[in-house]
Amino acid sequence: MAKKTTRKSSKKPASKASKARGKQTYKAGSAKGKNLVIVESPSKAKTINKYLGDDYVVLASIGHVRDLPSKNPKGVKRPVPGVDLDKHFKPEYEILSGKEQVIRDLKRACKDVTSTGGDVWFATDLDREGEAIAWHLAQELGISPEQAKRVVFAAITKKEIERAFANPHPINTDRVNAQQARRILDRIVGYQV
């Protein structure tokens, strides 16, 4: 399992325009007595919330929230930042710069929901990147992949969303591992060139 770090990413922060598009803040307590659904896109969040109704709060991660660091922390000398080649290519992730508030909001909402008996649903995209985003979010929220309620849908329609929520499943760790392998190889090859 990947090591979790909280060191900020050295990647360039999101532009003002992209921050404005994805800006969301969670009002403390507003999810109590409800269920939390996490999607990738703020525009999808609004539509999905409309279909699910008042028993749900839908928030967006606005894409990936963690990645491999672009450089080693002080005092660490590795040929490939974020990948421990001596420990079977073990990745060490960090929260992306600009995503700290998203994580704080999701943690607050998760705490409010679970303290009142609600569930947390991961409705990120259907591909391996979406599966990895769900896994990273679950780790940040302290939810095991086996206990996570993962829902996927090919279209954002009322019928498709109802079908997905009637058939939740755990996070698919095989897909997550496939995404991690691709990301690690990209990093290794990219840093060797």
C-alpha cells in the first residue's frame, strides 16, 4: 500500500480561472443527516444532486487530489521522486497544491455525514483514473477501499444514476494498481530521459 504524506506538492498552483470554475466550499454542518456523494466535476455535481434529491450532498474533488511529488523532500536522495525503487517501487503520494481546501471540505462533510449515520459514495469517472481518484479520496477520508461505496454510470441520467446507486461495489483495487503502475512507469521513464 502506498505511503501517505501531507507535504504540499511543488507543482504550479491552479490558475485563478480554473480555481473560480472549480470553487466550492462546504458549509460546516450542512451534510448532517444526509449522504455524501463525491464526483470529479462541479458541473456533474449539480446535475447529480438534482436527481438524487435532498437526502444527498454532492461535492466535487475537481479531478485528482494527490500525485507523486515532482522532487524529493529535503534530505531524501532517490533517483525517482515519489517512488521507492528499493521497496518494490512503492509510491509516496502528496496532496496536490491547490487541493488542500477541497480535502478539508470533503473531510468536514464526511465527518458530518458519518456522525449522523449517513454514507459516503464515490461516483468518480468510470475509467482507471476515476478509480484511482476514488481510492486517493477514500485514503484521505479514512475509508478502506473494501468498505467504500463506489458507484459508476455511463451517462448522467436519472435512470442510470438510480441503477448505479442500487448496485454499489467496493473500489476496484486492480484498476487502482493498473493506474499506479502506469503513473510510476511514466515517472521512472520521464526522470531517466
